[in-house]
Amino acid sequence: MNSSGGLAAGGENDSNWSVTYARVGGNDYNTRSPYTGDSYVVSGSCIDAGLVQHTSSAQLIVPPGASTASSGGTTSAGSDYLPGNGTSGNNTASYFYRLAFTITGTGSGDVNNDV
């Protein structure tokens, strides 16, 4: 979501979701790195046929470090090929996301929640 509560454009950060840990190519990343940080909204032009398309109320997100092709592509915001795009050895990857949001209302005050 963007700061107005609407859907963010493809390639923009979604600061509500961040990757706090990634294991890519056998290496662990738990501080700011090419694979951790705010997620990106996948650009509509990058969504492959096997993925669910964006809707009027939902979008796909991807961690930093995604590229434009499964091999040999360039890294860019909103691309959908993740490092470790495979199923064995150094071709595997794990990403841990954090969701942060604020709840406001008529209660005793604002509540910040991390899930």
C-alpha cells in the first residue's frame, strides 16, 4: 500500500513488508544487504503466466535483489525472478518477511504491531 492507503505502483517499495533475513546461495543475510530490506511491488509486466495477476485489492511483492530473468537478467525493482530460483544446493533461497502496521481507533491510543 502507498501512504494514501491505495495500491502502490509496480516497482515501488512496500514499506509495510520487509525482508529481515535471507539465505541465498548458502549465505545468511540478516542486516541491510542486496537481499534484505523493504519489499517491492512486482511490476505487472514482469508477472509470469504461472503467477496470480494483481487485482484491485491485492498485489504480489518480492524481496530486494530480484532480477528480470531466471539467469542473466538485471536486478531491478519490481522484477519477479528471485536469487536462488531453484530447488537444490546453491540454487535455493529462503526469505523471512516482517509485516509492520499501525492500528488507530477510539481506544486508548495508537498501537504499533509487528507480526
